[in-house]
Amino acid sequence: MTTATTPIVYRLPQERRLVTELPGPRSRELQERRNAHVAAGISSTLGTYAVDGDGGVLVDVDGNSLIDLGSGIAVTSVGSANPAVSAAVADQASHLIHTCFMVAPYEGYVAVAEKLNAMTPGDHDKRTALFNSGAEAVENAVKIARLATGRSAVVCFDHAYHGRTNLTMALTAKNMPYKHDFGPFAPDVYRMPMSYPYRDAFGADGVAAARQVISTMSVQIGADSLAAVVIEPIQGEGGFIVPAPGFLPTLAAWCRENGVVFIADEVQAGFARTGTWFASDDEGVVPDLVTMAKGIAGGMPLSAVTGRAGLMDAVHTGGLGGTYGGNPVACAAALAAIEQMETHDLPARARHIEEITVGELSAVADQLAGQGKPVIGEIRGRGAMIAVEFVDATDPAAKIPDAALTKAIAAECASQGVIVLTCGTYGNVIRLLPPLVIGDDLLREGLGVLRDAILKLA
């Protein structure tokens, strides 16, 4: 596979190859060890244990080669063990693994901050702080907003997912498995209706949906009490919900007029995933603060908050940080991963993946509808962030979520050597997050397995 710029060279054969049943004997042995030693609260999508990966494939301990349409939840966008990222990690690890930036700083942290300040939406003066996880980034963004504004209230949205720390669980909408029995949660958090064109009353009228939110915020909270609005420009765990055009710009404009910090959670949608560098770019939205993680560093743990200099610099010295935040090895990986995204023009590649994926899935939806089995309620998303929402075909107009069918389709794909992920508030969405370096033939083969699973089980 080539892009408009530089050809991508793969280390492993880009093929689906099944040499045992799935999971195989070595994976089953590892599962027994896991059951004896790993906390039961940690789940895994697959029963197969990975040992290698490259481009669009993962190889398990039994020698099976699986097509990866999940990227470790949008993390390995440049491929697992991308050669440039691996080389950068190895070189940095041979010199300096850790000092703690708060003790002895180093250039890599500064270089990543420079890069993020230049890449994120808007040409205003910016500052960046680095952390480890998406949840840390979101939590610190809220801290910054509260301190800078002197206000405490925070607005989040239906179907949102922002993390698993106490504050980010308060921001996250779905109870099971993320919040169940983990409370009490952080206070002064208010949830508003999200623009969900497939299901809400406003449909494609994002401006009207935003005005309803603005009216509710004004009445129930008051702008003078509101520190921040936190929103995913395209929701991730909630079901890859793309708000109707006008929803985000209208909210952002109201926030700007009322001194409310507009925080875009780009943890899952950022870094070329949606066909632009950030999902906010699609409608020209310029957030005050942007939170990032996942695809930022090619698989190494790193996250960031980038935003307006006046907001970021409002925090007192020592008010932000963490022992591992902006680790030298993770920073080296991030610089290499971003360079790979630029070299191979991965935003353009994401748009090409969208064209193939939506075309293949639309054909399946049409075929099912022709057979009187309209189980595909909606195909949505942007770039290489595409979802299929499944509904009960007995009453399509009711749009009743079909979580059982969704789970069965994902399991069938896994048994055939294709990794797909489920999500959605109602558990009825399959999401596709292939590595942006996946080849067309491999992508089409993986989508073919998904197609066959849907047709078999619909």
C-alpha cells in the first residue's frame, strides 16, 4: 500500500492466517494463569494473547495472524511497533528513561509541547502540559478551567466517556461497567443532552439542539457559575456519535461570549483519526483547551492538555504535573509517531479508509433491507472512526437497540480472525478503528468477514 507521499513498508505479512482454533492452546494456557493472578475486574475483548504486530495485523502466541480493526482503541494509528517509533524508543531508552520533568527537565518534553501548540486548532498563543492517560488530561483540563475562571460548575453530555478516575467517572455517562457502585463522585457536574441525529428530536439541526442545551445551562446553572463545558467532538465509547452540523460551533460561541472554558476531549478522535488532525477542525471549532492521548505516541503512555496561554499559565507553579507525565521515552515516541503521520499523510489515508468502509457497509445495509432485515440502523463516523448501530429489525421505526446481535457479530468476527470493538450507551454499536497504515486489501478482507458475520446473524 502506498500513500500520496511515502510508501509504507511492512515487517510482517499483511494477511489473515489461522493455524489453530481461536483461542489456541497457548492462549488458553495464558488465560488460566490470568484467572489465577489478574484482577477479575479487568476485561479483554479477545481470548487470544498477542505477541507481535505490524501494520494492520496482530499475531498471537499460537501463530495466528489477525486483522486488527481496533488499533488498541485508536492507539496504534501508525501501526503496532512502527519502525520509526520503535527506533526512537530504543534510542531514548538507551540514554535517559526517567528523571521526572519536575526535577531535571529535558528537551523532548519541550519539543512535544512545541509540536502540539502548532498542531492543535487555532493560531493563538498556547501552552501544553503532559500527563500519562486520557483521564488525567481531562481531569487536569477541568482543574485549569476551574482555577482560571474562579468558577466550579462543569457541564458534560449524555453518552459521554471521559475516563475512570473519580472526576472523569462523574463526567462519563454510562453506569455499567464504568461507574457502577464506585461513587460518590465529584460534585458540581451537570449533564446535558447530546446532539444524536439518529435518535434525538432535532435530527440534523445542530443549532437548535445547541440552543436547547444553552437554555438549560443558563436556567439550571447560570453562566456566571460555569467553569467549563467538556465535550467529545465525536463521542467514542458512547457510540461514535457525530453531532449535527452547527452543534459544536454554537456551543463554542456561547462559551466564548460568557467566559466559559470550552474543552474538546480529542482523546479518541485526535491525531488524524477522523481525516483531519483533530475532529474539532471539521467545523472550524477552536477550543480553549484540547485534551489528547491514545494516538499521540504510537502506543506509549502519554497525554496532553494544550490550550490558550492565559488559561494554562493561570495555574500556580507546582499546580500541574506528575511523576511520569511527559516521560522521555514517551516523548520520543510521540515525536516519531507524529512525524510518521505527516510523512504518510495519514489524515488523507483516514479519509480513504472512510470511503472504503462506508461503501462496504452501505452495501450490506442495502442487502439486508432488501431481504426485510433492516438491522443496521445507522452507519456513521468520520475518517477511520466508523460505527454501525444495530437495532431490532422487527420494528425498525422504534430504533430498539440490539445489543445481543452486536455482541454476537463481534464474537463471530473474533472467531474468524478479525478484531472489531463494541461500544455505545446501549451496547449496540460496532466501532471500527483500523490502523491508519492498513492496506486496502487487508481492510477489505476484514470488512468482508464483518459483512459475512452480519449476514449470518441478522
